Amino acid sequence: MALVMNGGTSYINEIKRLKEEKNAIILAHYYQTGDIQDIADNVGDSLALAQKAASNDADIILFAGVKFMAETAKILSPEKKVLLPDMAAGCSLSDSCNPADFEKFIKDNPGRTVITYVNTSAEVKALSDIICTSSNAVKIIESLPEGEKIIFAPDRNLGNYIINQTGRDMLVWNGTCHVHEEFSLEAIIKLKKQYPDAKTIVHPECELPVRMVADFIGSTSALLSFIKKDNGEIYIVATEPGIIHQMVKARPEKKYIPVPPRDSTCACSECNFMKLITVKKIYECLLNEKPEIILDKNIIERARKPIVRMLEISEKAGL
Ligand code: 13P
Ligand code: SF4
């Protein structure tokens, strides 16, 4: 049932009206709740949403996602108003890489190309040579000459996964995502016994033992493409369960089982930051045109270069 405001109008109808009136678009990440994904103009992974943020005719971009995603949109479209319905929607992975510490790490390890995952603050991006997402990380590393020495930050699991795939010389920052490092290997093994035909699909931010039992490893969009094409019927899904909304929409006849976290007092593996965004907050944000992402001009200029390099390499790679 649609959420109803005083007077009987639904938030969803009002959001539609405000979007038109203000020439606004809503970009939503796959980890948002299903109701938000369904009202968005574009739903996607970090790369697809950055690509959309870089090229659209809207005056306002409302980001239904977390702060680093909205900041990336602002950096790519500084002339637009970029709104984030709740400024507390951060990211534990981004928080694990403080700009001052990262700057020192780069200085202490000179002569390395700095590749930074998009899950970072604008300040950290400004210290980087190229940004990547989980969709294009391997392709971006492979686009560099063999033998080039690399610093990769901040996700140690994605970094180790890339080393495994490419064999490159990479110094990896010791950061993690609190959702992806918490998946229970024990629960996956139990589920595999219970559903022997199930395929285990895993995001590369997961720890090595979880990646080792995977049938397929990929970004959120890669996991979605996999279940669309694959001939399996049951999937054990080790990433934030918001993606299952799109999986059910794409292949409703299949079964998707979210992996629970190690902490048995908490039954689900939702990203508490992503889930701070609600339909009501989106409505209020569009109405009041705040909270708005404001970034220093100098940071925008410096952070833009490595993001644009990412978009150029991705385009060449057909991503
Ligand atoms: P994707 O690049 O797969 O969208 O991942 C974003 C993210 O936050 C993973 O935790
Ligand atoms: Fe950050 Fe992890 Fe949430 Fe993704 S799932 S936004 S990496 S805390």
C-alpha cells in the first residue's frame, strides 16, 4: 500500500509531481529498498549511476544511495543541485580511509599509481590517479602497463581479489565494508547442504573464505546479469539483499536466499547507511531541496580528473 500523507495524497504521487515541476531525477542504488528502486528514474550499481550522473538533462539529481555516490554525482555535474535525503547515509568502507592518513600512505610509498575505489570521500578521490568501481576494477588495473606499481584503497578484499585476477604489484589499504566482511561462511555451508543445486554468488568486497566458496563473483550489476543468463534455479546471495528486488523482477521464477551475517542476534545483512533513505525523506528532500551536497571548488576540480579517467577507460572497455 502506498504511504499516504495528510489529505490522502501518496508520497509517491507527490514525488512524481515534484520531479516534473523541478526537472529532477532520482538515481537509486541496488541496495535501496524496493519501493525506492521502483520510483527511481535509474536504478544501478555505482558505475552505472556515476555514468548517468555525468550525462543527463535534469536540473536536480536526488541520490537515493550513500554520500560518496552523491558526492561523485556532484563532482561530475557541479552545475546541478545534488540532493541526498539523509546526510548521515555514509559508508563504513569510505570511513576506513581518512584523507590525512591516506596522503601519508601515498608519500610513504612513492612511485605508485593510486587507484581508489569509488567508495571514498571526495578528499580521498582528489588524492588519486584513477577511480574504479567493483564493475570495472579489474579492467582499469589491466589498462595500466604491466609492471606498473599500484596503491589500491580502501577495500582490502576487493584489492586482494584484483591481485588474484591480475597478478599485479599492488599495495592494498586495510579497509573493509562492515556488511560484506560479516557474511557467515558457516551459514553458506549449511545453505549449500540444504540446497545442493544452489549457486553461491558473491560480491568481491566479501572476505576470502566466502569468495572461495563462490560459483560466481561480481559487482551488483554483474550478479544481476549472472542470474538473468544462468540456467540455475536457486541462488545463495552474498551481498546486500536490496539487489534481490531486481533479481525477483528479472527472473521471478527463481529462488534467492540472502546470506545472514556471523552475528546471530541480527537476522539480516542490510547496509544501515543505505537503509537510512526512505520514501518520506525523498519527498521532503525534493520539496525543500535540501540536504544538498556542497563541495569545495578545488576538491571538485581535483577529484574530477580521476573519475573522468575511470569513465573514459570504462567506455573504451565497453562498460
Ligand atoms: P557496486 O559497485 O556493486 O554497486 O557496489 C557498491 C557498494 O557499495 C558495495 O558495497
Ligand atoms: Fe559502504 Fe558497505 Fe554500505 Fe556499500 S554496503 S555503502 S560499502 S557500508
